[in-house]
Amino acid sequence: MEYIYAAMLLHTAGQEVNEESVKKVLEAAGSEADDARVKALIAALEDVDIEEAMEKTAVAAAAPAAAAAAEETEEEAEEEEDEEEAEEEAAAGLGALFG
């Protein structure tokens, strides 16, 4: 994964994504660069629009987060309704006692 992050970092910084620059980023981060993996990454990224791939990933990552937030809101609303119902039942029970 660090190889992909190195490529993304270089792209975001406006630098050319090539074998030498990826190796330098990995070594600067304290990781050992495997030549075969670096070559494979560069070959795989040859026909990829990195900017588009990063945007798609950001949108794909945001969708589950938004769904989870909506689900939490629904759960909170249900809990509030349950609490209100319990309070109404308790009040009705007291009313019956002192009716």
C-alpha cells in the first residue's frame, strides 16, 4: 500500500511518478523499496489517470460514511420515540392510580 501512497503523494505534489521518485519517497519514509514492486507499480499506473482514480476513491469512501451517519440519526430518532412512549405510559399509569 505504501507504494500507491508514494505515487499519490508524488502526483499531488506535482512531481513525475517514476521509478526513481517512488524509490526516493519510500526511502525517505523509512521503507525499503523493492525494485520489482516499484516497476510493477509504474507499469500498472501507465494508463491510469491518477487524479480521476483518487476522486472516485474519495467519493466511494464518503458514501459509506454518509450512510452510517444517516443510520445513526435514524437509530437516535427511534430511541427518542421509545423514551417518549415509555414516559407517556408511565404518566398514564400514574393517572389511573390517582384518577
